[in-house]
Amino acid sequence: MKPSETLSVAWEGLTANKLRALLTMLGVIIGVAAVIIMMAVSAGTEATIAEQINSLGSNLIFVNSAMTQMVPGRESSGGLVYEDAEAIVDQVPTVVGFAVEQQTTASIKYGNVTLDDVTILGTTPDFPSVRDVQVASGRFLNQNDLDHTAKIAVLGSTVAEELFGNADPIGEKITVGSTKLTVVGVMAPKGTVSGMDWDTRIYTPITVVFEKFLPSRFARMTGDRVRTIYLQAESQDVIDSTILQVQLVLARRHNVSLDNADFTVRTQQDIIETQEATTAAFRNLLGWVAGVSLVVGGIGIMNIMIANVTERTREIGIRQSVGATEGDIRRQFLAEALMLSLVGGLIGVISGVGGSWLFGHLGDMRTVVVPNSIGLAFFSAALTGIFFGYYPANRAAQLDPIEALRHE
Amino acid sequence: MSALQPTLPAIEISGMTKTYQVGDAEVHALHGVDLRIEPGEFVSIMGPSGSGKSTLMNIIGCLDHPTSGTYLLDGEDVSTLPKNELAHIRNKRIGFVFQSFNLLPRMTALKNVIVPMMYDPDNHMTKEEREEHAIKALQSVGLGDRIHHVPTELSGGQRQRVAIARALINDPVIVLADEPTGNLDTRSGEEVMAILDDLNARGRTIVMVTHEADIAAHAHRTIHLRDGVVESVVLNSSSLREPGPEGEEMAHEAK
């Protein structure tokens, strides 16, 4: 029998009982839709994470102070200082950019508007490129500002809006604590990243923070303390070796061993790993749901195909009597099972893509339909059909024509 | 058909036995049957139930293997062929006509007649050619206006005529009719027998099982089976064929 005829005979067999065929396909439909939605959700989550990585700044290394046990007889190293950053840049060639950060809070006043507890972030000129933020108008800090402890400020977008409304803040003077700073720029909105609202703070040269806002005598004695040093590595490939060199430089400068360091060196990767673990757990769960649905769907197909074979024993006998071989009968019933699973797969693909869209638009879950998942789902559905269709088809093929003709 | 070798019998069966295993007991359905049917013959087989006539029909129809003995169909030994070969023999060299018609219920008359062509690996006709061929076959049994009807829309006689068209579609060596009028009223039965007579008159070999004497009388010969052996062979000189004296009886020894 020609393959096209096998298919058309199988199709006629299926469409003879449409409701049953549809119910049989339900398991496959759910399984396939689950595969596609699963992949779409995890791809969406990954895209969100990738964006967060990029918004942290690329190839970024964070150096923070850490609590250490005090070793008797040895002076406290005093944490990270500005000079540490300079030393690292000098000694580690794969560091291509750096920014330091020290912050405090103060109230800001302009005209009759006062904002309390605004984060004052002291930093260095490379900050925008290292942390991937943009200046919307005016300019950011430069080395000259830093060297001369220039009393200037760059405003976060929310701060600018609240203080100045629609007016242009550039060139205006604001009062921060008791210090007057001239606004030289406004940052583009960035939103909340890792729980911090980047738009409600202001930036000023770190030297200004050291002199005006953190006049701690202790800090002045040991150097200009910084909260975080951001380092930008040349590329993703050199991150590991860069981290090691940074650790060695700092350990030597602080006179500590790496086991008991008074600093931590982390990457973006470390920070997002927890998030990824959550996504992976979710993806695995959905994977199991999809897998179980496909198996259940397959068993449904097998069940109905066995019922089909029993019900159509007479038909099989008739076909055998007019010359159908075992292979002809087997192919016919396999084709039916395959069609059930493929049509089910097709409906599943449509529901999966539609479901992903709904998830993305109705929930706050981001979904990206992965083209490969459609192929994967189809392939799994076909495999299910062949695997669970084979036994009933084989049973049909091996019926004795005399018995089959006598059936009913 | 077998006109190329007129001396070759359509069916030649010798020493055929068939034993079924039922639980611990052996049931001997056929005890040693010898049978020779010439091309163009019309033979009927009669016998009470349990005589082995169904078994013999199944073996002649290549639905079953004999336990021993040989069966030459058109000169070819088919008694030991594997299943798939038997399927091909059924497809191309045997046309079945059953008591219960055995049409595929959801298919139109036309599609039912096309089915054997689909299972013929040597049939390379296009879909259109097959349809044309099947329509001709249906027209030849007087159903040219019924080709798109499904079996439930046809009368019993019409269904049996569809079955005959299907049996003939691959030009078989023999037509095997198993109680072809058993489910039909007298009138429809006569129509069907008229078609079989006509087929035979045009040279088709027909083997028919029946338990009705007047139906059996359409054949040239009637073979009576009893207890798995050929009890007697009666030559018919039926009024339907050639008016004449009564049939001559030939005794056969049971083995």
C-alpha cells in the first residue's frame, strides 16, 4: 500500500469517531503545550536575568570589605581604601576600568523643596561605563572634579524631577547637608536593580564625600575608606584570573592571608546564581509535568488503540482476506496512533504558544517562545505515538484472519 | 486467465489433512482430501456442519495452512507459503464472496472495490485509473448508479454484488463464494446466482460452499464432504444449466 493511501485510510479510521480522537489527544495536547510554555517561561526568566547582568555592568567584579576576626598583636587593616583601587588598576593589567563607591545619606534642599535621607554616592569618573548607567543631560564627574574636590552633583532622574519639576537643573545650586553643590548633570532613569532605586540618589566626586560628608578622623588616618570597588575585567574569559590577582594584590596590601581576608571579591555571576537556581528548579518541575503528560497521553493513545483494534477486528479480517499483509495492517494502525499524536501535538503547539502569550500578558511572568521547543514538542509527540502505538498495531497485524473474520 | 496452459488445474489438492489442537484433544477437521478443479469449472461444496467444509474453504482461500498434503493453486504450491505470501495470493489470485458480505462499513461501494488494488504491490495504477477500473467492475454487476453509497444504504443483494465486484477487481484465478446467498431473500439470491453463473459462463472458475441444494445445483459438480473426507461428487445437470437427466453419482473412497 502506498504511504499516502496508508495515511488516508488511517485518517478515515480516526475521523470515524472524532470525539474519541479528541479526548485521546488531550494528554498529548497538554504535554506538548507544557513543553512549550515551560521553555517559554524559562527563556523569559533567563532573558530577564541576562538583562540584569548587563544592567549591573558587564564583566564586573565587586570588591567589598568583610568582617574579619581580629588577630591579636596586629593592627586592623582598616578595610578598603581608595588607594586599594588605584593599586589594583596599576598591578592587574586585565582590569580595564574601575569605580569606587562610598555613600552616605543627607537631606537635599532646593528652593523650598527638601528631600530627606537621599543617598549621596561618592564615586569616580568611570562609574557610568562600569555600572552601565547613562547621563541624560549635562555631564558626569571627571578626573578634574575628583582632583579638585569640585563641589558638584549629578542627580538621579527622580531626584531631579522632584526638586526641579520640568525646569532645567543644570547649573543650579542645591544644598546637600550643609554643603552647596552645583548640578552638572542628570542621569537617565534606570529603575530598581537588586533592590536599590538608582533614580533617587545623587552622585558626587568621592573626594567630596571624603571631605564633606564622612569627616571621620579614624578614616582619615587609615586612608579614604570606600564601601565598594567595582572593577571591569577585559573580558569574560579573564575574570577568574583577574579575581585571583586582585585578591593577591589586596592580601599583600592588607597584610592578610587569603583564608582570612578582610575583603570579598565577587562577580555578577555569583550574585545571580541564586536566581538561576530558582529558575532551574521551576524549569525542572515543568519538565516533569510535561514529561508525565506526554506519558499519560501516550498511555491514552495506547488504550484507545487497543480498544480500536478490538472493535475493528472484523475490519482487520476483511482487509486481510483481500490481501493486506501484516505490515499493511501494522502501518495502518501505527499511522493512526501517529496521527493522533501529531494532530494532538499540533493543537498542543497552538495552545502552548497561545498559553505562553497569555502568561506573558496576563501575569507578570515574562515568556519568550523558543522555536526549538516547538520542534522538540513535535518530535516527542511523534515518538510517543510510535512508542505507544506499536503494541496495539502489532497486535492488530498478528490477528488470525479466520478468527478476525468470525469476530462479532 | 489460465488459458495459457489449459491442462493445468486451477486447484489441485491431494492428501490434505488438517488437525486442530483443542486443549489436550486433537480434532481432525480434514482426514485426507483429494480435489481437482479445472479452470473454468463451477464447483459447489456441501456438507453438514462439522464435515470440514469451512476448514477446506479456509485452506483453499489461503487463510489457513493444511497440516499435511499439498495444495497447488494454478500450479503453484501454496500449502507451505509464509503468511505474507499467502496475503499476496489472497490479494491477486483469490476473490472472496462471503455470506455476510464483509464490506468495510464506513466506505462507499467504490472505495470497497478499490481496497484490494491498494494492497496489490504490483498495481501501479493512478488513483483515477483505479477509480475508473472499480467503476467498471461495479457497472458490470449492475451498480453503476450506486458507487457512492455506503453499505448501510444498499440492500443485501446490492451489498453482495459490491462484494462480487471487489472479488473480481484483481482478476483472480478463482472466486471463492461462502454461502453467497445465505443472508439474502430468494429474489436477491437469484440475482447474485445469476451473476455468478454469468461469470462462470465467461470462463471464471468458481468454488462455492452452500447448504442449499438448489443453490448448489448451479455448479457443474457438487462435492459432498462428511467427517473430513470427500463423501461423494455429484455431476449436476441442473435445469438452469443444460436440461437433461439426473446427476450422476460417483463414489469416493474414504481414506
